[in-house]
Amino acid sequence: MTKIDQIETMIHDIPTIRGHVLSMATMRTQTAVLVRIKFSDGSEGIGEGTTIGGLSYGAESPEGIQSAIDTYIVPLLLGRDADNVNGAIQLIDKLVKGNRIAKTAVEIALWDGLGKRLNVPVSQLFGGAVHQKLPVAWTLASGNSDTDIAEAQEMIETRRHNIFKLKIGKRSVREDVAHVARIKQAVGDAASVRVDVNTAWSLQEARWGLKGLQDAGCELVEQPVAARYRRAMAELTKGYEIAVMADEALNGPEDALTAARERCADVFAVKVAQSGGLKRASEVIAIGQAAGLGLYGGTMLETGLGTAGALQLFATIETLHWGTELFGPLLLTDGILAEPLIYRDFCVEVPSGAGIGVTLDPDKIAAFRRCAQRSMKAVAG
């Protein structure tokens, strides 16, 4: 039996190519927690846990993610059967509450190791890929209309992106709607325009906002009000033709079931890290499918490592009605993979190798690592 022998965690800070303006913070650096698991047969698995904007976005910080793994998850797993990923997931869920991003980082590394030992991509472990590439959106988040228009037009001309999501919610509703309308008018029918409010609006603001966005030709609005305001989300979903997408409201399959039952959204933004890992994200997808809702492959702005893991799952889904936004690696000034993911013809290609299909560049890992790595090893005997 192949056992889990050693688990290492590392924090990496990678600058972004420009300020990424959210309603609650402006990101200029992305911080990723990487996990490397070494198994008793000599194989390895790698995973990633990443959040957005630290604690200004959610309950987990990079430092907290690393601490949760080192202190609570690692002791549960050392010496266990490496091939029994489901058993590991169930044990962690039983003894570690919350901490979905930390769980995700470890779980991806376990699936990656299993795929490598079986010499199959992780997508095969979830039934098999039905796509070799997926549409990928780009987020326009400079906050300046002229800058965003120029950026969007360049993306269309170079055939890198023709789906754009605008980060809004930091200014007044009137200003935000005017900003979106300018960009939609500039790109016309050459691109799809959507927005993400990141929970910044009240219900009254959202009523005006959705009406204005709908009139401007925007197709979708993501999480316009706080995640806990399910009745408000249901009212907005029912009251407008523009699609309403749940994001922060979805933290695993239990939330997905509630949202589907209460019709709190037209679309699910499925994020692997926010769901608690690939398995739990697959359950969120299944609930969305059963409820007849649209699906969208969301991101926590992961590096190429976490993005590759998400691609392995999303490649198995027959219909992603709204595509994906797995552009995280493109927002960074540099990557950490030996071979970067391929973005072209408005899509991102699914890695085809064993496991999640990517390997790390040791020089880049050393360059961006915040501090000395932590590791724990099983005691023999």
C-alpha cells in the first residue's frame, strides 16, 4: 500500500501585472499556498490554496491556510493510504470544520498524486474529459473606462478573450452603470460583457443597478448583494431578464442546495477552492445541473497550478453555459510552472498529462517563496 509520507506547505507572493480593483480591496500581489505531498513509493502530488485580497474577501488568509494544513490536516493524513482520496476527504471534513481553501490545496495534491501513479489525468478520475479547451473570460478591473476599453479591444484583436467581466461596486450605482455602458458600447457584439459586484450593493441599489445594466446590454451580474441576503437574491433573480449569478453565497454543496431550492440565482459560479475541493465542487455542479441552472467555472485567481486542477474538473462537464474565468495565471507578472498553460483562440487548453498535468519550475518556486518551507514526515514504524 502506498502511504502518505511527507507534506510540505509554502507561501508564495507574486506581483500582478496591474492593480486588480475589487469592491473591497485593490490587489497588487497574489499570494498562493502551495502543497507538495511525497508518497512512500516515490511519487509526488502538488496542490494550491488561494484566496482573493486576504481577509477582506473571506474568512481564510494565506497564513491561516498554511497554519490549518500544518497544524490540523497534516497529522490526520501522515501514514494513511495514499490512494484512498475519498477516505482522506471524509476524515478531514469530520475533524476540521470550515477551512475550505486549506482542504482544497491538500485534496488537489492527493488527486494529482493518484493520477500520476495511475498514469491518467485527474479528469479521468471524475469520469473523463469531454472538452480539450474551454472558453475563458478576462476581468477588466482597472476602474478606468478608457483603460478597460483599450484592454478589451486588444484582447479581442489578439483572440485571447471575447468575454469580459467588469469589477464594479466601489463607486455609486449610477457611475458603475455608466462605466459598464461605455465599455459595452465600445466592444459591441464582438464580446460578452458581465459584471461582478462582490456583494457591494443593498437591495435598493441592486434594483436600480440591474435595470441599468440590463438596458446597457450587460448579460449577467454576479453576487450583487451580500451572500446572506438570499431573499434579496431571489427577488432579483425573478425580477429581471439579466442573469443573476451566485458566487460568495456558494460555499459547498449545502449552500448550492439551498440556493437551488430558494431560486436565489440563475447561474452558479463554481469555485473549486470555495467549494472545498474538486469533489465538493463536483457536487455543487451536480446540484446546479439537477436544478436546471447555468454553470460558470469560477476562479480565486489561482496560479497555473490551481487553475490546472480546476480545468481537470470543468473539462468533464458537458455544458458550461457561461464558460469559465480561469485567467488567474495571466494576471501575474510571472508563472510558477515549468510549462505554462496555453491561452489562445478565446480559450484555455486543458493539460493532458498525468495528474493535473503540470509541473513546477523550481527556480520560480524559490524566487517567489515568502519564507522557508514547512514540512512534516511520517514517523517510520
